[in-house]
Amino acid sequence: MAKQPKGISYAKYGYIFSIPFVAAFLIFSLYPTIYTAVLGFTDCKGLGNNDWHFLDQPFDNYRAVLKNKTFITSLKNTVAIWIMNFIPQISMALLLTAWFTSHTNEIKGKGFFKVVFYMPNIITAATVAILFQNLFSYPVGPVNDILTSLGIKDAAYNFAVDKSATRITVAFIQFWTWYGNTMIVLISGVLGISPDIYEAADIDGANGIQTFFKITIPNLKTVLLYTLVTSLVGGLNMYDIPKLFRNGGPDNATITSSVFIFNQAFMGSFLYNKASAASMIMFVIIAVFSAILFRVMRDEDEHRIEVEKKREKKAAKKAAAGGQSWQ
């Protein structure tokens, strides 16, 4: 093995390679976040306004947002649409994962099916919105034609004015767009599980269902946590489809928190202070729910080992401190 020359440190190259990411993070993520948090405590509003001041009552903007009925409606819509989207999304992704990773039933053309299921995720949101607008168009459209031809509806139905139908459609679009991505993530997690475990299960006579629920799911806990957190963050920041599909309508049926924030900041009065306050409220909500998920989904055995290690370190420090004081 080649020895490292004396006096040469390679650690600095790691810092050099990380500079582009750190610079991009500071400029495009950390600074905007801090600036947004600051604006939430000011009277900043109006296009191009640079003359803003901190409020005498710093939390006035937050109180105003929390009392705003449209914001409350948008928050309810966001949670409802995310739940309607995520439950079938994770269910379908798990079903397809079990199908594609089965050790007993080999499926031909797995790569083709994976591409087909993942493909909706690479279509732009604007394209998807236009597609579904045309599918549910009134009075003539593919969905209305099918309903009338099957005798389900006597005449064309205007889905654009039905709040429940529009909300369900937005949830379906989110599900259809993202279930393929979730499937790929879960399959990657399954491929990381040791094949020896499955071989032992086969020897013991475990069937496919038992293998999936007793081996695959427990070993996918970390990947499932990642999926839950990323879906939560993405779902509570949902903007493109609700905005492009019906612009938050009808009657605010599909307005989400991100659409509300956009409307506050860039439509009408340009209320940057209210939009910033709403953004930070959503930031806190997402952080709290993410922390809860981390708490619920953590590995209890690993947590117990970490606790024991900390106790041993504390005991060792106390013993060392006691020995020094005795000397």
C-alpha cells in the first residue's frame, strides 16, 4: 500500500469540492429562507417596495394569516388532497414493488413496465394540467363521451364547477404522477436487502405474502421513512397542478397553501409580509410533522443501542472526573 507523503494533507480537497454546493445552498436556499422569515415581521408590501420597517407588534402578520379564512381553507385542502393522493400512491407503489421483486414469480419485461409506470413523473406539470383539462372538458370531452355512451350520464357534466370532483381529480393527478417515482425508490430499497434473508425464508417455507410483510417491509423502514417525509414535504408544498389545472377553483376548492402564498405575494396587492408569514407557518408545520414521522418510524433497537452508548460515555466521564478529584 502506497504511503501518503509527509506534509501533504488531502482533506483540503474535500472542502474545495464542497464549495460549489455550499455556495449554492447559501445563496439560493439559506439566504431566501432567512429573508422570508425577516419579511414576516415587517410591513413590506407593494411591487418594488424597498422602504419597509419592522412592525411594533412583530406577530401581527402571523395573526392576520391565521385568522384568514382562505388560508385555513387552503391548509385543509392541502392536507385533504395530500392524504387522498398519498394513501393510494404508497399502496400502489408497495404492490408493484412486491410484484417486481418477487423471488418466486419471475416477470418478463420488468424494465419496460418500470419505464411505463415511471413515465408520468417526467411529464411537465403544465402538460399534465392541459391533458386533464381536455379530458374533463365540457360539453364535449373524452370523459363525458364515455359517461354518456355507457348511460351513466344522460347529458354532459361540467366537472369544472363541481368542487368535490375537481378536488378528487387533482388528487388523482398527483397520485398518477408520483406513484412510479415512489415505486422506484422502494424497489431500490428492496434490492439493498441481503438475498440470504430471502433464501432462509424460502428454506423455512415462507410464502410470498409472509416474505413481503415479515422481511421486506421491516427492512424497508428507513426507505419508507424517506418516502413519507419527502411526500409530506412535497404534498404540503403542492402548487403546480392545483394552480395550472383550475387556478385553485372552483370556489377555492383546490387552493393549496402554496397557491395562497403565491396569490398573496404576486397577485393584487403584493402582500409580501403576509405571504412570508404564511410561508414560515407552513415551514413550522412541515418541520413538526417531519419530526413526528422521524420519532414514530425510528428503529427502536438502534435507538436503544445509541442510548446505551451515551450512558456508557457519561459513566466513563464521571468515573474519570471522580478519579481526577481523588488525586
